[in-house]
Amino acid sequence: MKKLLSIVLALALLCLCGIAAAETLNVAYMPNYGSLWAIETAIHQGYLAEEGLEVNLVEFADGPTIIAAMESGSIDIGYIGQGAHKLCINGRATIFALSHVSNGDALIGGKGITTVEDLKGKKVAYSSGSSSEDILVNSLTKYGMTMDDIQAYDMDASAIVTAMLSGGVDACATWSPNSLKILEEMPDATKLTDNMTFADTSVSLASWICMPKYAETNRDTLVRFTRALFKGMDYAADDHYDEVSTWVSAQTATDYDSVYNQRGDAEWLTGKEVAEGAADGTVEGYYRLQRDTFVANGAVEKDPVPEVSEYVMLDLMVEAGK
């Protein structure tokens, strides 16, 4: 009885002192620098703790799988690369924060394949629904080709690396760090295209997302999470690649050099830049260009095509930046 009374008194004291238990979020990520650069910084610099948040990081292979996990209820918040944004446009998820402008995707040809046109009739590995498929389709389209002109093999990310290195396929479309690994271990491989190849007509974005219903009922949590994330971005983008790579390496259980080599995979935006860009229309312009590219490729199912503001919480980014 005395023990129970002590527990009750302790809890009452905590409440009187205004101390509340931290809110824990299940957060999905992919094992690369781009996915973790901001969140790992927010964790290690204490920015999430300042907002009364703790995170349970859960690894996934790609964005579509993360969205499926969110739909099942096992994940609260997730990170996605370019390809999965089409699912947000189609109403399956809501974007609440821009992470960065990516250049981590690549179409790579094996021995003897030095141009996109050389892919005709060749075996090409890719991951459907992801940024891998996007860069493959964009590359083929740029040179007047379609998926019917190649032998397309749909694989998960790790299988693509194995197939490429073993010679099971002639070419592949994938993202960093897999693209870096292939180019490093295959001296006769050629990078045919990357995101910057299409910089004049498209943009490759990485974002933080949640379910539409979660966004409606947990806005305060999302604002606090994004505020911490923005602080992490401010710190990480300020030439702290070495420190951030150490944290990402530990989380992904990969060697430091492999992670550090990914520091050139994107334009690492600060939280201040994202918040100001959300206020002045720059960020909306990024997402509009992205949406229009998906529409042109036939990836948007909704009719009429939704406005960016219907699936991107620009106002939340502005609020979090204040």
C-alpha cells in the first residue's frame, strides 16, 4: 500500500511540475544519407527532445512499402524519395515537409552500354513505383523510347545490385548508395543519366509524409516534429557532413566511407530555406513541376488533377519555421 501511494504521489508531483512523458513516433526511413541526414541530426542534437518527442526508427527498402506500412497503422511518419510522390498526388498520403532536392538516382549501363539508345532489347532492372522507375521512364522518354523497347525486370533495391554486379542484367535504374556501389565495383559501367539530366524540365524531391487522417488529427505533433527537423537541417547543411555521416553510418550499420560518399546526392536545404520557400511559392513550384511531370508520364490517376495544396501542407512548413 505504501509503495502504491509513493507511485501516485510521484506521478502527481510530475504533473504539478509540468513534466510530461515524451510522445513516441514510429518513423520510417530508408538506409541512406538522404533519408537520415536531418532526422539523425535532430535526434543527436536534442531538437526532438526539446519538442517532447522521441522516435522509433524503422527501416524500409522503398517509399511505396513505407506508405503501405502507414496504411496498416504500424508507422506514423515516413520519408519518401521521388517515385512515391505519385502516390501522394493520387491521395494515398499527405506531404508535410520537404526534405531536399535529390540527385541520387541514376540509370547505369553495364559493359558496352554507353548511351540510353544502347538499351534497346537489353535487360534492365528497376523497382516499380519508386524513383528507380521514374528515372528509367524519364530517360527512355527523352530518347524517344518506351518500356516496350527494353526487357524490363522489376526487382527490389538489393536484388538490383546483385543482378547488376553478377551480370544478370545489362543495365539498371537505382538510387544512392546502390548507384555508388555499382559504379565503384564495375569499372566498365557508365552512368547514362541522373536527376540533373532532367533539371530543365523536372525536379526530384524527397519529403516527409503521413496519412491524410493523421495529418488532420495530429497537426500539433507534425508542427513540433517539423520544427525539430528544420533545426536538424539547419545544422546538417552547415558543412557538418562528417558528423552526420557518423550518425547515419551507425544507424544503417554501413561503413563510414560509403555514407560520407553520399554527401553529394542532393541540394541539402536548410529548414529556413524550406520555410521561406513555402511562404513565397518556391516550394509549391517544386511540387507543381513534379506533379506535372507525373501527369505527363501517365502516373496520376485522379481526375481532375489535384492542386498541390490539396496534398502538400505548405502552411505547416511556414508555421514550423517561425
